[in-house]
Amino acid sequence: MSDTHSPEQPTAFVDASAIVAMVDRNDRSHADAVDAYHGLKDQHYRLFTTNLVLAEVVQLLNDGVGADVARQFLRDHRLAVYHATEEDEARAVAMVMTSRSQRGLSYVDAVSLVVMEKLGVGDAFVVDTTFLAEAN
């Protein structure tokens, strides 16, 4: 994935929480997540995630709905994937270390926020409201 996005085409980052909610039909947010995904696609959003989010998703799916579903997602997903750089990760470490969040900022969320800032992306497809709180 390139470091820029088209100003004509809106771009949104996709968090692990949204992916898991879409894949896991038993997730309490499944229907809302699927509707939101279709809404983003109808608005011609370009959706992307990071390699670290993919790793998190596979683990969450393994633990939640099983390895077969996790492997199927990994094989079949069509999201653009941004690969975090050493610079992105160094900035994320600094964010984690200085976070004042009561629950603590996760490393994956920090990398996601760094990448969104770096790419100038303000929209995120998330279910996890704590991610949204960290983004503000």
C-alpha cells in the first residue's frame, strides 16, 4: 500500500474489532458491522488495515470462533494492508509509554493511530469504542 491516498476516494482504516464483528456471526455487533461495511463500500471508501491488525484478528478469531475461520479469513480477505515501518513502531512505542489511558493503550492500537496520522486518514471503521477514545 502506498503512503498516500486519493483525495477523490475517501479512505478508512479498519480495526480488528470491526473485522471480528463482521466475521463472527455470533458477535453482538455483527449485523451493525456488516451494515456499516456495506455503507462504506456504497460510499466508495478505500478500506485498509495494518499487518499488526491482521495478526491480532487471526489470534482473536482463533480464540473465538476457531482456527478454520481464522485461516479462511486470512486466505480470503481483500483489505489493503499497510506494513508498519520501524519508524511507525518507534512512534507507537512512545505513544504507549506516554499514554494516560486507564486501560493502557495497546501497541497495535498505537501503531494504527500512528499510521492513520502518517497517511492523513481521519476515518476508522471500528466497533471497539476504546480505540475511538484513544484517537481523540
